[in-house]
Amino acid sequence: MMMGKKPVEASAEIPTSSMSDIAFLLLVFFIVTTSMSQDKGIGTTLPPPGEPLPIPKENIASVWINNRGDVALKMMGRDFVTVSLPQLRELVEQRIIQNPNLVVSILAQKEADYKTFIDVFDEIRLAGSPHDWSKISIAQPPGARSGP
């Protein structure tokens, strides 16, 4: 044993001086390598802006969605009738067979559930598969502003 030198004791602490550097490098790595998925939204092509064309009333079927999630259909000058989603699809399919120029107009109350709106939109798109579904109109509630 040497004189004047004390034995070195082992430390019980874990060295953390470079821990922040390692955490930062891992954070940068995961940010750079992670791909974010983009929401697709509703796959619909909107027509170019222009003047609206007049549509004869016999070519319009109106669908109303209220804030309770009820769906009503109005066709051929009759009053609105509450329908389920499968009934809506069936009635619209029948009407398309009678009138290939049918335009379906969807109108929802401001407080209506978005999921119900999308379900209605999907059912109408599925009705009459050969039908040109550029003939779906999303109507604006009365008193709503158009544009920014």
C-alpha cells in the first residue's frame, strides 16, 4: 500500500450529465422519421363556381336532418316523411329509376350531428350506382352567410 493516498470509493450515483443530449437526439430522430397521416375528408369533386341553373321541382328530392338526428325526405311535391337510412337509400334509388335527372338536396340544421350528415351523404351516394353523383346539393340553411 502506498503512503498518503486514500483508496477511491465507488460512487452510487448514475452520471446524468449527457442524458439531456441523448433525449434531445431521440426527440429529433422521431420527429424527422415519423410520417403524419393526412385526413382525406369527403371524396367529392366540387363543380367550378358559376351561376346556378334553374332546376324543375320534379327533379329535386330534399333531405332534411334535424338536430336530434332525424332524417326526413321530401319528393315529388309531397310533405317531408321521416325515414331511416336504409329507407332513404331505397326511396332515392326508386326515384332515380323514374327520373335519371334527379338532384338530391341535403339540408341540415346548424346543430345537427356531423356523423348523421355523413351517413346520409354516404347512403345517397350509394343509391343508384350508375347515377352521376355530381347531382348532390348541400343546401345552405336559411339566413346563413355565403363566403368569408
